Amino acid sequence: MLYFHSWSGGKDSTAGIILDHLHNLPPSRIVMSEVMFDLKRGISGELPEHMEWVHNVAIPLFKSWGYETEIIRGSKDYLSLFYHVIEETDIPERKGKYAGWLLGGRCAANRTLKTRPIGDYYKQFEDSEITQYVGIAIDEPERLAKLEGTNKVSLLQRYGYTEQMAHDLCKEYNLLSPIYEFSKRGGCWFCPNQKWAEFAHTRQYHPELWAELEKLNQEQNVVSRGFKWGKTLEEVTARVDQEIANQEAAAMQLSLFDFMEDL
């Protein structure tokens, strides 16, 4: 039997690795599928601080525990999905155009750029019996139900861990990604399902990434003009700028309150 951790760097899959270590389970290997925005230029779909933590904090600690980690990438990236030319369509005016922005709730990036490379990776072990450890907590019953009849196992379920318990376990071992300082979940920085505060973080601290979106927004020969659930990038940018302004105002008020308290 071969054992693998499907790891994203998120709290739940990371907690599964910690539990594996604590319970001294059979040797396993860690596999991370990194979604890429632009393979040619090496621009990840993950936020820079997350990947820095992955390489400089998490992987070295895992290695000290005896785990090898492999980061895999698919042959396609976000740009290949954005610039996919529509050929087969029942709507004539769409033929020959680029697909454009990905649609919220129908994540082609997750399927093509993340899940498919993992499936391709495991094909090399088709002659072996495999168990995949996945990070799903006991307070996610619908997701756990989907594991029945598969080769996927949740160590969080086995040892009775909720999402909050997984968070606390990662924090205890200094294995909580910096993304949790401003977000409750990980994910691609270009994902239309990102919350406003998460987009605000990217725009404020990674303007070079936001500039990539603005560059794509200049393309006219596209089918999908809505960047986030029908909202254009211009509309999203305006809403994000307001979010940043709100955050700054709240921080200023808090600072003033602390100053008055110290008087």
C-alpha cells in the first residue's frame, strides 16, 4: 500500500500531515498541485506569501519529520484557459473568440489546472494500491460522504477533528499559512469566488498581480466580460478600492481609540 497526502497548504490538509506524524502512521509522501497563472513566466496562481511559506517553512519541517514533498504543475495555466478559442458553440457570434474570464461556480481552473494534474500524477502508480489522505473535517459531513467507496481517507475524520481544531493544531506547530491572517480559506488570487477582503489584499500588497488582470481586461475579442459573477473588472476594482478605504478607516479609528485609552 502506498500513502499520499493531497496537500494544498491549507489548514485542513496540513493538519492531516501533523496527525500522520503524531500517530506514526505508515510512511507517506506529500503531493501539492500548484495552479499556475502563467507557466512561461513562472507566475503562480497562489499568493506569493503562501508559496514562500510552503517552500521555506512547511516543506523543511515536513522533511525533518521524514516526509518528501513533491509540487506538481499541469501542462496548462490560467492564460491558456482565458485565451482558449471557442470553436464549437450554438451561438455564432461566440465562434472564434477567446473564452475570457472564468465563471464563478464553474471553476475550470480547479478541474483543469489542479485536479487533472493530480490524476495524471497517480497514473504512474496504477499497478499499486493507493490511499490518498485528504483534508476534510468532521464538521463537513457532505464532503465526507463523497469519500465513501473511494481510496480517499480523512485523518481529521479518523481522529475527530473539526475545522477549528485543525486550525489550532496548525497554529500550535507553526504550520498555519500567512493567508489565514486575512482570509478563512486559500485559493487562487484570480478566482471569482474570492471575497472582497481577499481581493483587497491582492490589489493592495501585490499590485503587479492586479496589473496582470488589468492587462487581460484590455482584450476585446472575448466571450466572458464578467470577472466576478457578472461584475466587470472595473466594477470589481471600484468595490475593492472601497474595501481598502474601509479597512484603512477602521484601522485609523482603532489607532485613535488606543491613543485615547493611553491618555
